[in-house]
Amino acid sequence: MTRVRFVALLGCAMLLAHSAAASVPDAAVTIDNFTFTPAQITVAPGTRVVWTNRDDIPHTVVDAANPRAIKSPPLDTDDSYARFFDKAGTYTYFCSLHPHMTGSVIVR
């Protein structure tokens, strides 16, 4: 009987953890006119950030870290790239095709 209760409690805890993670809304960054908007975004741990290219030419989203934690393929018009941010910190990124385009995600 004790083992059954443990498994039931474990299942409930997992369901609650999944529900809490699922309740964090996505954060959106738009790529338009050779800029990331907003250029700096602050999110809670567990947030999914979605970048969407609205320009007529391809762009990428790549971080400066080594190894790279963020590395999108080239995004054509209306393509999106998403990544979950679970750890606190500042993640600086740029477009590898147009390095003057920069942005950052602050997780806290």
C-alpha cells in the first residue's frame, strides 16, 4: 500500500511540475528591418523565447558562447526559431549573417 501511495504522489508531483512549466507564456522577439525587437528581453526560468523573421531576407539567431547554446538555421521570411531558457543568466546573441544585429535574453 505504501508503494502505491508513493507512485501516486510522484505522479501528482510530476503533473504539477509539468503544469507549472506549461503555464509560463512564450516570449516573442521579432526580426524586422535588421533589428531584434525587443533588443533585450527579461524572462523567468522555463520560458520559451520565439524569434520570428519578418524581414525579406534570411537571418539567424546565434549566441556568442562556446559551445553555442543558441544556434538557429537561417530563417526566411515568417520562419521562427524557439528555445527554452531554464537557467538564470544573460544570453547575448547576434545574427551570424549580419553581426551588427544583436540582442540579449536575461533569465531571472
